[in-house]
Amino acid sequence: VKDGDAIIVHLSKEEKDFVILIDGGHSCDADLIIAELNTFLIETNKNAPDLILCTHYDSDHIGGLQKIIQHFNNKIGLVLIHRTSQILNIPTLFSNPKLKKTNSILPSESDLQLSNSDDFMDLRKDVGIDTVLESIKQEIKLIELIDNLDIKCKEPIAGIIKFDDWIGLEIISPTFDYYNKLFPKHFNSKEFLITESIELKEDYKIAEEKTVLNPFEYLDSLKKANITVANLNSVIFKIVLGDKTFLFTGDAGIDSFINIPNYQEVLKDIFWLKAPHHGSRNNINSTLIKLMSPKISVISGDKYIDSAVIDCFKHCGAVVASTKENGNLFYIFD
């Protein structure tokens, strides 16, 4: 799914199976993901995934989930998704005074007409805020769909969600404290949207490729763009199978990792790592790479991939694979 995430995990033990979908790529990827999911569901005699986890609301992660969830309907066991749009209090940014009075703070799609009464429209043109707004609107529509279908849904906060022990899945970020740090009590939604769009633009810049003797020093010397709050709030979770730890990171940033309680122990010696944010240099540094020292590093990306990040993983002895070079990636572990 190019610079997006769509990961299927099938856990199996004795006669038990658990199928997970992590993110849904872009809107145009939904049919491909449904087809891939169905191969696992037929094999396990299931009608739908046991768990769908949305790491955050960016379009390349949440885009396909509406069609996917519509397809599997309320047969889905559980959906984990942040309700970021409710924190943003989106209706306050819209001009329509006739918003429907419902129990939800979320406006309907027809109500999403942005105010023309102030300088907000000019700011939208200046910083390209429509990209951020489109992602948030996708989250609004997805949460409304989940609630309307009465699918079990929870916020993915560390330490709150518990699974059967055999599944070995644990959410480690964000914690409540970190979540509240990213979205404080007195929150200016308009400033947030403007800042997010500026940082999103900066994030697209890729470092020039250079041959260096010490890839760690080179990675740390590169200028890093500020990370959007949406990305910092990405769900980070691990699955532990025996002595192997599999770490899934969404688009998390350096600050996300160091705010994990006891992160130096929790992130030590990872077996299989989904590199954060499609292999971007902005989301990881040499200290974290050395700490994790993954045996396998997987990059789901295209234009974001920085060669400096790949070089550092390889320098640590990792086998690195990317969807850019290899297409769909499949791993089987006993």
C-alpha cells in the first residue's frame, strides 16, 4: 500500500486462532486488503477479524478501514481506535449553525462546511490544511460507522486492553499520561490543525543519500522535521511469542518511544520490528536502533524511506526488507 500500513497477523496455538488487521492503508487499498484477509479467514474458519487496530487517523492508515469494516460488519470481534476527532471538537470549526442535536459531538458529513467568516480559509490555502482535515473526517465517519453497527470498540491506551495470555499482545503506548500530554485539557483545535499541516509538509523531505563510514553518526547529524501529534500518538504494541518480541510502531516518533515507561528495558533486543513511519529518519535515532537491535526490520513504505535508517539497521545486523523493493511481505514463525 505504498506509504501506508496494512498488516495482517495470524496467531495460532493448538486449536486456537486469532486474526488481526493493523491499519487499512488508503481508501483505494480496501479491496486488496479484504482479499488478503479472506485467505486467512477461510483458513481459520472465521467470518471476520478478531481484532482491527487503527494506529492513528492519517489517511494512509485509516483510509481503507471504512469499507473493510462495512464488509465484515458486526462480525468483527473488537476495534481499537483513538477518538481524536472528539478531542478536537470539530463542530466548533464549522459554520453551520444547524448541526444536528445528537448524543455524539460528531457532525454528519453534510455538516462539514468550514467557516468562511475569519482568516481560517486563508490559512488552509497557505499550509495545505485540507490534507489533515480529510484524515480527521475519515476518522469521524469511521467512528460513526462502528457505533452504528454496534461493534465493540475501545481506545488503545497502554495497560487498559487485556487479551488472553496465549495471544501475547500488549499495548505499550500511548499511556494515559502521554495521551494527555499530546492533547492537554486546554486545547486549541485551530492551532493544532495548522501546526499539524505545516509539520506534515516538512515530513516529506528526504535526506540526500551519502556513503558514510559511520551510519549512526550520519543519521543523528541529519536535520529532523517535527513530528505531527497524530503520529506521536500512534499505537505501539508488542506481541511476545516465546523468546521473540515482535514490535509494531505505526508512525510513532522518538518522543513516543522514550515516553514508554521503562522504555530501555521494554524496547531492548527486538526480534521483529515494523520500522516507524515508513523508514523516515525523522522518527528514529541511533540510540533507539542500537537499543532495539532487531534481527528483522520491516519497512512498509515508498517515498519516505531514508537510506540512512536502512544502513543503521543493517549495521546492527538486521535483515531489512521493504514493501518498496519486495512488494507484499510474508513471514511465518513457529
